[in-house]
Amino acid sequence: MAKLVSVNVGLPVEIGSARGKRVFSGIVKKPVIRPVIVRKLNLDGDRQADLSVHGGVDKAVYVYPSENYPFWKNEFPSLELPWGSFGENFTTKGLQEDFVRIGDRLHVGSAEFAITQPRFPCYKLAIRFGTNKMINLFLESLRSGFYLRVLKEGKVRAGEEIRVIRGSDDSESVGSIVRTFLENEKAAPRIERKIARRDSSLSDSDQFSSCKK
């Protein structure tokens, strides 16, 4: 049984600098216990800093499996890593990258979602963890997490069951898409088209790149 372990939200804050410029990001999330309203582009209390490249209907919610946290705690033993440390809105159990597939539906509380794509991180994740190695490490670990489109607005709360409705039988898993990307980064546009074809409800206009936050 899949479960929503934590719901995490946050508004953009300054997280550091890059090339002499201040960097703002919505990657800093904190868990909330109360029910949270899910809307088409955001959870209540959650925002993105740069809407020109982040967010949008196909990256409205970011999910990160709780099963990935022990790996990162081993990589960064001096860091505290509470839920939400990767900028995820939903920390989950039972939805690891090699299990979930593009087009799968998730029912949580009174809301419904569709899995749209893996996360491919930008430099803000590196700033967050204090090392430029984090971007490559994140990808090569195959612990990408994934994004959701909101199909039905509603309320969610930490601790609720997540019901998974499988999409197309030939859909690729989130993990397999990241593997293909790592094997040949030039394959990204082709992968984007493949993702869009999996389900007619998923947009084929959004860029298959960059992080949400």
C-alpha cells in the first residue's frame, strides 16, 4: 500500500548566490500536518520562484520517495534531512522510481493526479546542498522523484493512503526514462514526445527539462 508520508510547502526564499547574483527558490519546504488544498498549479502555501522555467500544469506537484532518504543521509552524514529536503511537496512510501510509470494515476484524499515526468535538477539543488557535484550525483543515483499534473483539485493530508491506477501497459517507468537520459542526453526531445503520447491528458508543450523549484 502506498502512503503519503508528508505534505511539504514553502514560499520562495533566498538560498544563496550564483555568478554574483542572489538566488531565490521555492526548494525550501516544511512539513504541514493540517489538510492542504491542492489546486491546478500549486498546493496552498506553496509557490515557485521563477515561473518562466519552473512549475506549470505538468509540474504542479513534486513527489519524492521516502525510501531514497537513507541513501542521501549516508552521502551527507553531517546534514539534517527532514522530509521536504529535496523540495518535494509529497514525501511518499511505496512509489519508487522503478515502480511508477508515466501516465499512472494517483488518488490521494479527494484529489487526483497523473504522473508526468522525472525531475531533472537545476543548479538550485546544488546550492541547496552546498556542492556542485549534487546535480550529477542526483541523476546518477536514479533517485529523481517525479512530477504530477493535478487532474482533480481537492484536499490531501499526511498519513493518507495513495491509490495507484495504472496507465498504459507499455508506459515506461520514471527510472527507465532517467537511465535513457543518462545514456544519451540528446535523447531528451524524443523522450519528451514519448511521454506526451502516453496519455492525451498530458501536455506536450511543456519543456522536458529544469527543476520545478
